[in-house]
Amino acid sequence: MNPIEAVEPGVYSVLVDGRSYEARVEESDSCVVVFIDGHRFEVEIRDPRRWSRQSGKPVVEGRLNVTAPMPGKIVRLLVVEGDTVESGQGLLVMEAMKMQNEMKAPKAGRVVSISAREGATVAAGDVLAAIE
Amino acid sequence: MFRKVLIANRGEIAVRVIRTLREMQIASVAVFSDADRASLHVRMADEAAWVGPSPSAESYLRIDRILDAARHHGAEAIHPGYGFLSENADFAAACEEAAIVFIGPSAESIRRMGSKTAARQMAIAAGAPVVPGAHETLGGPADARAFAQQFGYPLLLKAVAGGGGKGMRRVDSDAEMDAAFRDASSEAERSFKNPDLYVEKLIQRPRHIEIQLLGDRHGHMVHFGERECSIQRRHQKVMEECPSPLVAARPGMREAMGEAAIRVARSAGYYNAGTVEFLVDARGDFYFLEMNTRLQVEHPITELVTGHDLVRLQLEVAADEDLRLRQEDITWRGSAIECRIYAEDPYNNFFPSPGKITRLTHPEGPGVRLDGCVYEGWTVPIDYDPLLAKLAVWNGTRETAIARMLRALREYDVGGIHANIAFFRQILEDEEFRAGRLHTDFVDEFLERRKPLTPPPELESIAALVADFHAKHTAPRAESAPPQRSQWRDIGRHEALR
């Protein structure tokens, strides 16, 4: 008997060693995200017979763009071009769905460009800043 | 009683009001914007009226269009829900002029309570304790600095027209004042079209406990006890419970708070449902904060514990019926908790996460109440507050209610967008939360101290197994789909062709 049963679209029932698990799968551009009992796993499929789990976010070398995760408005810039920032430091404040959110630096480095302007409306995926 | 009522709102609260209307055999009229044509409240209502484009300023906040819809559909009364026009005195007055009953207090009561400084003065006159603060609108940062000289830091700048933490800033020193004042004022201007601020001494690590009231138009008023709303993120309540663990442990506290709340409301000539919010310090002393002149988001937990339908009572007193409930008729049984399920990503700084819901499983079973507005296949619009549902549970004790909420959250699954479900499970497992040591900075401190979830080791390999299985067995996207090629999909396609 197959231990994995597709019970609903994107939902799998797994029986292993007599124990029952339910896994939910979502596809993102670069990997498959599997949720089991509130835990989140990002699985990168490289070859159908080989898999590896990404442990946390990989350290990115070189230039990294910060993009708007959804449509919104730029409320305030917190850094200027040339600033050195820590990973997790706030770069700018964006308002979306009536909430203000700080966009944070995805890694430590220097702010090499800021394309966001205060008061500007941005679309999802727009590049707001770049860190190198 | 009314034969037809219009709900000037959207989302879960519109659905919740429609449910009681249907139980009372009153016809319901929904209103909707362009973004909400397919929303659940429109599907559930008996009648529905389009009131404008998606931005709320052009639809749900348009008094003229809402009243036109009410007249056109022959609604005798309007339930405003919460948010939008619910605490807009001009709207209440416009309803009255149009001979349509506003299901809420008088325009005059809303006006008096809507100004926080006026509400404070009323509370003082009614003999309710208040937090030390300046009674007038501040002229500028210098006024706030002068206040700090007298009462010391930290202090809190707040929007005169505010609510929900918008236009509010904590200030710890003179140096921070100018920036904080500017930020708070501009946020207040954006949120409420009024930049005015006032200042209050900050009570550190307070609890936020509120009293539910209801009164008729003839001066009779009762309270329904308290709700503990200390679990807040960015000054927005995210989780509430009834009774408050603090109040439950202190004989007489509920009665004292209830009487103080009624005194304040009476002095404003208040009727219909309302909530008086208090800050409570570590000693258990309580201070009047503000009065919300509407039905609260978190009203279901009071309904679960007292057994009364607050919307039904609102409708009855709005129809000018006498409130037959006496204070001694209201009793509290067991314990209820509510979690506000938002479309936001708990793994990414709680960023809003609108989009299409591709998968949805609701919790069910004993003691579970879900006030939601979503269904599978619905797209959460970007134009409004991202509240998807309020999950409330009831059980005999606080401990068993926590266990029940954990169980219900495990059953809850929202796919396609992110929801903050896992975040609540972590809070409910937290020892400080379980001990009932709550305060309004609880969530911030919790986020600092929480350890990353470490999954049991076997889950990792199960996840890999499932991902592999999924990649092999999921049909490739239709050819018309945008060319969003990713490696694993190519592999899936390759496998399928073999």
C-alpha cells in the first residue's frame, strides 16, 4: 500500500509506521513548500530521485534587490543610498491593506540604490532598493 | 420590529449581522463595492446594493450612497457594524434626518465619545478614574515636552480622533519628541483626516480590559462583564478572552468596573451597545481609556459566556423596545477565547497576504464558533482590512478553553495565501500566557523570546517524501498558463510523459 494518499488537491495523507500525518503542499517559484502540523518546510526538487531541504535562507552573495511583496504606497524612507545596513534593519515603511510595514534588509551590506520614493504607489514585484 | 435592515459594512461583521437578522426573520440588505461583488455577505443577504468603486472612501464611507441604497430597498434601519461609518456622528444624524433608524447610539453620544479629550472630561465628571494626561489638543511638540516635565517619561502621543493605535506613538525622551510628534500627526491625518494629538502618561505594561454595555432609549442599562484584550500587535487586538484572568481572580472587580462604565455611558446619554475600555495596571487599579460607540469585533466571546445575542439586543433596543434584562439576569459561565485570523504571513514579519484562497478547511466540533467571510476560491481583496475570520471557542475553564483553541487551530487550514494560525498556536503554548500574566506589550516580548519552532525530526523526511510525490504526480500547468517555468515542474512534466 502506498503510504501517501492524495486526499484533496494539494493535501496528502501520509501513514508511516502506523502514524498518521497530513501534509499540505504549496508551489512557489523556486521550491515546494510543505506544511505539516504548523511546521513549514521548503523543499527544493533538483532531481526526482534526489531532494534536499533548504535549512533557512541561504546567504546571498552580491547584489540583492528588495521588492514590494504586494501593491501599496511608500510612506517613508529610513535609509539613503550609500548607507551600511545590518541584516533585518528597516529600509523603508510601506503601507498596504491599511497597515504600515517596515521593509527590512534581507542581508547586511551597503544600500547601492533606492528606487522607491516617498508617497509613490508601487506594484507587487517592483524593485524598491538594492543591497550589495 | 423592523421588517428590513441594511448592513452598512462588509466582511465577517456583515455576515454575522445577517445571521441574526435571518434568525429574527428580518430581511437583510447588503452593500458592496466593486471589489466585493463576489463576497460572502453579498451572497448571503436577501438583497444587495452596489455603492461604488473599491476604495472605501468611494463606497463604504459614502453616506449619500448608503442612504440611497437604504431608501431604494426600503430598509427601515441600518446596522453599521464596526469601522467604516459606525462611529461617524454625521452618518447617525443623516440616518435620523432620512427617517431611517441608526442601530447604535445617538449622533450626540457618538460625537461626545468620539473626541477622546471630551470623553475623558466626561469620565472625570462621572467619577471614573482616568490616566494622567493633558486635556486639550496639543499645539505642538513643545506642549508635550512641557507635560513630560511635570509627569515624566515615558508618555504616549495619541490622535484626538483616533482608535486602533493609528496616530499613536510612545515617547521616551525630549530628543525623540519632534519625530514622534510628526509621525503620529501625519498618521492621524491620513487615517482620520484630523492631525490633532493629545498626550497621556504611559502606564507601563498595562492590561487592556473592557466592559460591554447595552442600554435602551429609556435610561435602562446593563453591563455584560469584561473582555481581556491585552494580546495586541501594533496596538491592534489579535486575541481576546472572557473572563479576564485578572478579573476572575479578584472578587468585586467586575462589578466595580461595570458600575464605572455605566456611570460614564449614562453621562453621555448613551443607548444601544457600547464598550468602555480601561487600562489596568499591575496593582489592579483601572483607568478609563475610551468608549467605543459600536459593536466590538470581539463581541462573540461575551455572547459565548453570557449566552446573549448582542446583535439581537441591539436590534430590539433600536426598535425602541424596552430592555427587559436586569443586571442580575446576566451571569457568566465558563471561559471563551477568540483569535483574529488575518491574511498575513507570520513567517515574514506579518506582512499582509491578499490573494486567492485555493484551499480551506474550517475547524468544527464541540464549542467552536467561527465568524468568517471567506470561501474556497475567493480572492481576498487588497483594499480592506485583511481579517478573514474570528475563531472563538468556549469551554468550562480557561485551561480547557486553551486546549480547545489549540485543537481548533490544528484543524484550520487556509491555502493559497498566508494566515497567522501558527502564531496563535505558539502563544497558546507559551507559559506566561497560560499563567495569565498578560499585558499590552505581551506580543512584542513574546516575539523576542520565542524560540524558532523545531519540528520533530521525522517530519522533515515526511515533507521531503510528500514534495517528491507531489512533484511526480501533479499534472503540469495548462499550456495557456503564463510561462512560469520552474525546475521541478519541468521534471514533473518529464515524468508524466514517460
